[in-house]
Amino acid sequence: MRERKEINIFVGDRIRMAREGAGLTQEEFGELVLIGPKNVSDIERGMAGISVSTLKRICEKMSISSDRLLFGDREFNEIDYLAERLGRLPRWQFAAVESFLNQIFCLFGMLGE
């Protein structure tokens, strides 16, 4: 049996939290970042590390910083997490999300006008 490295366990756990926070299955996440579901499982359990290119793809596709995955947070705040992800979107994607959210807020009667 392979020995798990502490850094792989930590990073794998952070990747799992990001995947679950985005509501993705291991299969969906693997398709998104171009790795197989077995590899996703191995990474999340700390059985395997990730390459820099895989880390870059994860950060790009999930719109999260590598710092979040490598160093974690002292405290997890969902609002800050979403704001960080939104801030990393290209302008055209941000505009689409903003428009969508404004429609949702109107639906719920949360906007004044």
C-alpha cells in the first residue's frame, strides 16, 4: 500500500471540498478538469498528488485560487468563497452571472426596482 504524504492529504481534501461546494460528482469534476474519476478519488484521498498543469486546470475551471487549494483558509466563509470565484471569472462570464442573479433577486422581490 502506498504511503500518503501530508501535503497530498491536505490538498486532496481542499479539492474535495471545492468539488462538493460546486455540487459536482467525482465523474463530473474529472470531465471538467480532464482526469479520470479514479484519479479524482486518489487525489481526494491523498493517495496521489497533482501536477502543476492539473492544479492550473482545476483553478481555471473551478474559478478558485491555487492559494485556497495549497494553503487553505483559516476560516471558511461561503460569501467570501463565492466572491473570490466571481472575481476570477472573465468579464463576459461575470456579466452573465450578474444578469442571472439580478433576475433571481427580482423573482424573490429582493430588489427595490
